[in-house]
Amino acid sequence: MAQTDQPLLNKVALVTGAGRGIGKAIALAFAGAGAAVVC
């Protein structure tokens, strides 16, 4: 298996409270790691 800079590729992250603050930062971090984010 090849290493990737997106370790969460093909994964889904469910983040509650992602409209602002810490939730938003976490959602952006998950998206940056390759996850599909559901808010």
C-alpha cells in the first residue's frame, strides 16, 4: 500500500458544531487530510 499525504482519503467524518470555532477548525483539518466532511 502506498503512503499518501491524505490518510483519511475515502473516509467520512461527521463533525457537529462545525459552523464556527473549534468545530470549524476540526472540520477543516479532516477535509485537509482527505476526508469527506458532513456537518
